[in-house]
Amino acid sequence: MSRASEINTRVDAAVAAIDAADWSTALTKLLGAKALMVSVPESGFDGATLRYNAQAVDQLIADVRASRSGGSGVQHTLLSFAPVLEEDDYA
């Protein structure tokens, strides 16, 4: 598999994970694609076509991080209870 194909496959998997709201997998796949992009030699991809550019992947990473922390999924809420005071309790 060529480097371009590896990158395309990872970004395609990230898009599928985004569709499923699986933010962790999406982020993992995008970061992997970005790491592969960074390691491309100056000679390029030996004739293979890369369907994504680094700026688009950076934006997807930012979007996934925002969605991941945007309140979807498991949330924790702190609740506290206080006794209800009756009118006689104020006297």
C-alpha cells in the first residue's frame, strides 16, 4: 500500500467514525493520517494521488476535538440535596 493510500484510508475511516459520533476513533485516525503526511519525503507520493491536504486534516482534527468536548456522550453532574425547611423551622 502506498503512503497516499494509507493516508486516504485513515481519513476515510475517520469520516466514518465522525458519522458514527465515535470521536475517539476519528481523532486517532486523523492524527495517524497527519503523522503519515508529515513523514512524506520531498519526492512526494511516487505518482499516487492524495485526496486530502494537511490543512483539511488539521481542520477536521480541530472539529473532532470540539465535538468531543461539546457535551455529547457521557456527562457528569454534581447534585446536592438540602433538607426542606418547614415554616415552623424559621421561628
